[in-house]
Amino acid sequence: MQEPHYTLRQLNLMVRDAVEAALPDEYWAEAELSECREHGGHCYMELIEKDDRSNTPIARASAKCWRQTWQLAGPHFLRTAGQPLRAGMKVLLKVYAQFHETFGFSWIVTDIDPTYTIGDMARRRQEIIRQLKAEGVFDMQRELSLPLFAQRIAVVSAASAAGYGDFCRQLEENEYGLQFRVTLFPAVMQGEQVEASVISALNSIFSRADEFDAVCILRGGGATADLSGFDTLALAENVAQFPLPIITGIGHERDESILDMVSHTRVKTPTAAAALLTDHLHGVLERVEQAETAIGRYVTDHISRQRQRINQLQLLIPSLAMRRIAGGQHAMEMAGTRLAAALQHRLTMQHHRLAEAELKLQGFDPQLLLRRGYSITLLNGRAVRNAADLKPGDEIETRVEHGTIRSVVK
């Protein structure tokens, strides 16, 4: 007996009936969105579940939220969670099973609980914050100082963003006439590409860091609720460790993003960022002007005091000069008196020494010795002191008080 044959449609209808019979109810399902897109008013999702330890997928399924449900559930999720559904989010969906003979199996979404996603996002934010603090980088930006003359500004923003235009206009038209130089580094500022795009722009700025005083990350003109790209660990680490102070003006009123938390200064809008830079530079200008005034006042006072001293000296100089002249004359007279006395004393001493020398010389006079009975023997005109110096035949002279005796040595 031949077994019955079934067409594919017949088999799919049998599966549909089996699924409807086995899963007749609606169920709350926890899953992560790997894809999420709108088309024709419907929302198409790809659901995934990952292993907690290995983070590898262990289950996949498609889900659809039809227009009549999505028109209510989508805006409600946006208002409550502060951002739209996107890939990477953990969601809690109310679904029922559907197997269509043409399109296959999918879960049909009838409700979305935004509080579940909010809780998961909060947990992820807290984990990122905890990790940044553990790495010691959470407060690094606040340790930087905004340069006094912060005029060279690098901006990370979408080139067509209204907020960027407002920022530039605010700087150019500031009431003080201050000059700024703005350089744009374009980046995607919403959606899944935010993290990679902003990090790329920061890397470009880093390679030219010496050309800038500060960085502004600005966002405006897009969906104000789509800020999930600014709550990532990689972007936060890049901003926290950046060598220039970073000002964020991402244009939102809700709680700070992680990017805001790790930046040097957070303001609400791009125009507020421009106002911050203008006020900062104007404050520096005021300090310079105050210092200039103080220096001028000090110089004027110093000159005035010196003039007073000069005038006083002019009055004192004549009397001081007369006193100095009189004192000099008296000193000269005293010096003259002392010099005369010293010279007289010196002359007296020299006369005394000269007399003593004359007496000594008289004691050595040969004539005086001859008168006393002594004689002097000469050989060739020189006094003989030792008889051994004479030899036979030498002619010698002997001088006595009265006359000279000549002799020959035998």
C-alpha cells in the first residue's frame, strides 16, 4: 500500500494547527534584540538569547509587532525608557506563537514592558560606571583645567546638525567680540554607529592635540531620546582619558549619560556650550583688564613716590653738600696736621740714626787705629791678614802713625 503524499503547504498547515493547539495563549518572553527595524508601520525584530557564561547564542527567533500594536507600544516605550528600541537591548515582550504556511514561524508581539528594559539599562550603566571607577579613569577629565585662552575648539558633531550651526553662530555673534577658531570633526550622533564614529573623531583630534585648547561633543536636531550610543564603556574610556578638556552638549533633559559623567563639563545644549566658552574667555579678558589697571595704578603710584623722594633729595642736597664739604675740609686739616707731625718725627729719627752711624764709622777709621800704636801691612796695596800669604822676595809696606816702612820678605 502506497503511503500518502503531502504538499509543502499541507504540511505547513499541519504545523500551524499543531502550534496553535500546543501554544494557544500569550506569554511574557525575555530576550535580547539583535535586530530591530520599522517598515510599513510594522516593527520587525530578531530575538536572541545568549549563554551567561560564554555569551554565545543559544536561541534565536523572529518577532513582529503589527501596525495597530506598534503605533501604541512604540511611542509608549520611547516616552518611558527615554529611547527607542534598538539592537542590543534586553526586552520583555508579550507574545503569542504564529506559524504561517508561507512565511514560517514567528512570535507576534502584543505588548512591550519598558520598565524591564529600563532596569536592564540601569544595571548596565551602573556596571560601566563601576568599571570606570575601578580603572581609576572616572574623574580624570575633571582633573584637567580649561586653558585661560580657550579659543581653538575642536567639535565632534554631525555637520548638518542644527545644534552645531547654533553653536558656531553663538560663538561668532558673541556680545564681547571675542574670536574663536572652530574645527569640525564629523561624526554620527545617533543610532548604533555613535560609539565607533565619535571614537574615530576623537582619535583624529588626538593626532592634532597641540592645535586645540578644548573639545566639544555636540548633538542637536535629531531624535532627542536616542542617546544610548553615549552610554558605552569604550566611548567613556576614550573621553575620560582624553588629554584635552571635553565639554558635552548633547541636547537632552533627562539624567546624565555616562559620557556626560566622565567629561570635563556637561551642559544641556550646544548653545549652552558656546555660552560657557564665551563666558570663560570673557572672564579671562576681565582679569587681564583688571590686572592692566592694577599695574598702571601701581606704576603711577611708584613714579609719584619716586618723584617725592627726588624732590626731598633736591632740598637736602645743598645742606648735605655743605656738611660734606665742611667735614672734608676738617678732615683734610686734621690729616695735614697728622702728616706734618709724622714727617717731623720721621726726620728726627733719621737724624738720630745718621748720628749713630757716623759714630760707628769713626770707630772704624784706620787713622784712629794708627794713633793708638797699631800698624797696617800692605802687599800690592792690600792689607796682609795672614803671614802665610807672604813669600820670600815680596815687597811689603808697613804704615804707622807717622810714615811708611817698606820691607822685603826673606
